[in-house]
Amino acid sequence: MSASLRGAQLARLLGQWHVDAPRRNTPDYAALAGTIRGLLIDGRLPLGVRLPAERELATALGISRTTVAAAYRRLRDSGHLASRRGAGSWTTMPGDAKVDNTGLWAPGTEPEMLDLATGALPAPAELIQAAREAVEELPRYLDHPGYHPSGLADLRAAVASRYAEQGLPTSPDQIMITNGVLHALDLACRLLVGAGQPALVESPTYPNALATLAGRRARVLTFGLGATGWDSELLLETLRQSRPRVAYLAPEYQNPTGHLMPQALRERLPAVAHSSGTELVVDESFVDLTLTGEAPPPPVACFDRHARVLSVGGMSKPYWGGLRVGWVRASPPQVQRLTAVRVGTDIAGPVLDQLVAARLLAQAAVVVPARRRLVRERRDALVGALRERLPEWRFRVPDGGLSLWVELDAPVSSALARAAEEYRLRLAPGPRFGVDGTLERFLRLPFTLPVPELVDAVDRLAAARADLERPARRSWETPALVA
Ligand SMILES: Cc1ncc(COP(=O)(O)O)c(C=O)c1O
């Protein structure tokens, strides 16, 4: 999106902004301001973008200029718009706003806010001991400048043997350590996709992968996932016909749907990708988080005869996102190319964090099963609370991962996310996981909060959903009676 919006562009983004207003007794200017604020919070309207002049937006929406002026004034008062005479008005966030790790903007100091937008766990208890041991190991590295662009040798070896345990023989020179999975993905895209080149993604998909591809100015094509996941024939045919430069797929407990790709499709994908000139970028972020006790099928790279698969994975989901340690598994020449790209961006990752990661990986047999037990308990609590409080919502209970992909009773996901803010509940609405503002019927609900908070969050969710149906004005809009 460019740095300034035309009236017609904003009108398209605003969609049916006033459809509910008369029924809810909301004045037009407040509905307009509320919808613009919602777009900003959902990330569909970037920060710092210049909004159309009042007259231009009024014409595009077929309303009076006074209404637009009042809406802009309201946004200025709430800190969502800044204006300067002669320069126009551009989007901002209130002073204490921060970016949360779903890519959404969120106010920074909100103690009462429950976060159902973030799908990640707090650190395991073992992290402290791992960090202590890492500090003790550090002296071994201090007589060296500390730049290790492909990662510390010990950690590369540990990641390689993890793949070997999954049935995929891997040597350390096939591994490069990155600052998290998203960094690995970004490096892969820098290497593989040029501006305007086609990149295939699942729909829905992980929003920050979309942001990464947008950053490369790739032409994003989507492959829709169905109720049971990938339609194998359709996916293979799509690859043959559209011949994308890369296909970004998440076969293990796909984010957000939780689908697990069957072995039969894994076996066929690399050969078809090879014949269509496609590089498969396979995101294994959730591979450790099986919740059934059964290991997922072998990694897609097991069936790769032509070095077409580049796997990315990391510590964030099974261990802790705050470590910022991820990796790429690829052919040794590909790892060398990626390392060269990496040197041109951040040179190398932090030594200490890699030492901590290596210590944690050494304890995988203890840490990971405990994480699975914790996540399973939380998943079951969320499922139970939803079935009780919102029985008309449909979802499949996933066999792994960290979230439910819920089909709502109506296409109200963005409106629900806005209403939920009033109940101090943060949500990531369905359209965040797609490219074209669709998926309004869906909502991703992570099961990463402790059980009592999940139950509380579902109560708030049910209240927000009921609010969308309520015809009268909401209590917060009613003037307080001062006696
Ligand atoms: C599918 C997927 N890939 C990558 C990431 C980002 O991982 P990291 O925090 O290691 O960059 C996430 C985080 O939510 C994810 O869900």
C-alpha cells in the first residue's frame, strides 16, 4: 500500500462501515471513526499512511464533509490520527502503543487485557538453568571476534542430529542458524523470490509470512485449505499450472488451521515442485507440538531428490520465542548462499542465545513432553469453554499446534475483534490470515494462556459476540449519570 490513500481506496477498505450504525444508534461520524480505528488495529491500514482529504473521502462515501471532519476529529482525540495544516492527516497510534508479536498494534500498558491474538507460550522453567550453563560455557568463545554467520558449530550439529532422529540424515553444513523462524523465512525469500515473481501460500496462512513476501514484492497466489486440509490433486495441479517461484507450506499443524499434511502428499510434492521450477519453503515451526502422542509423518525434505526443499524451523513454539533462535535446513551450497545473504543483513546471531538454545535442545526429552502436556490441557479447556458458551461455532480439534481455527456463526470476525477490545480481550480476526480481506467468517483462537484465563477469555468472547447482536446503544456510549 502506498504512503497515501485515495478516497476510493479507503472507501473500499471501509466496506459496509455504516450498515450497523442506525440499528445501534451510532452516529455516522462515530461509526466511520470506529471502522478506521479497527482497520488500523487489524493491521489492514498501515501506520503513517496519509488519509484522503475530508472532501475527497466525503465524495467517495457519498456523505457530508461535516461527518468526515467529525470522524477525523474523533480519531485525532483518541490518538489515531495526526494532522498538520497543509500536510494533511496521517494514521498514528496512541502514545503507549507497541507492536505485539502477531504484527498487530497493541497498547503497551493494559494490565486487564487478555491476549487471545498471540499463539506462543511463556518460557519453560528449564530456561534459567540453560542460561546459567550457557554463561559458564561462554569463555570458550571469547577469544574469537564472535561472528558466526552460519551459526555456532555445536548448535548446527545439535539441529542436524535432531533431523537425523526424525529420519532425515543431515550434516551440520546443511544447517544455518538464524534469529528465529521468520528471519529464516525472510532470508529464504531474499534468496529465492524477486519482485513480481509468483509465490504460492496456503490460505489461511501465517500473517508475518505474508508480510515477508510483501516485503520482497512477490506476487502472492493462494491455495485454499479445505475442512480437511490440502486437496492433494488440486495442490499438485496448481503447482504445475501456476509454476510459482516458491511455495510456502506449513505441513505440521499448520498455523492457523492445525492441519497435518499426510505422508502421501509429502512424498509427491518435491518431484512436482522440481518439474514446475518451484522451491518449497517448508515451515516446521510446530513439528514438536504433537498432542496425540503420535509423531507426525516424516519431514517433506525426506522425499526431496533434487534439493528443492528448504526447511525452516526453530525454538519459538516448543521452547521460547524470546530466544530468537531458528534455523534453515537446505543443501550445503544453498546454506552458503543464504549465509552470504545473511552477512549483508545482520552478519550473525548472538553467541550467548545460541548457547542457551543448544543447552535446551540437549534437554528436549524432558522439556518437550512437558510442553505437550501443558498445551493439551489448555487446548481441552478452550474446547470445553467454547462448546459451552458458544455452541454454534464450529471447529476441528487439532492434533497439534497451538490454535483452533474457528468458523463463526456469521462473517463478523473483524467486528468481533473490535467489540472484544471493549471487554479487554485482544483477538486476531480471520482476515489477518488471508490476503484479500476474506476469512471474515473465521477466527484463530490460540490455547496458550493458562486455563483460568482461557475460560475468562471465552466469557468475554461470548459477551462481545452478544453485543454485536444488541440493537440498543452500548453502555459505554451512554452518558454517565452524575448525581
Ligand atoms: C508458522 C510460523 N512460522 C514462523 C513463526 C515465527 O517464528 P519466530 O518467532 O521463530 O520468528 C511463527 C510464529 O507465530 C509461526 O506461527
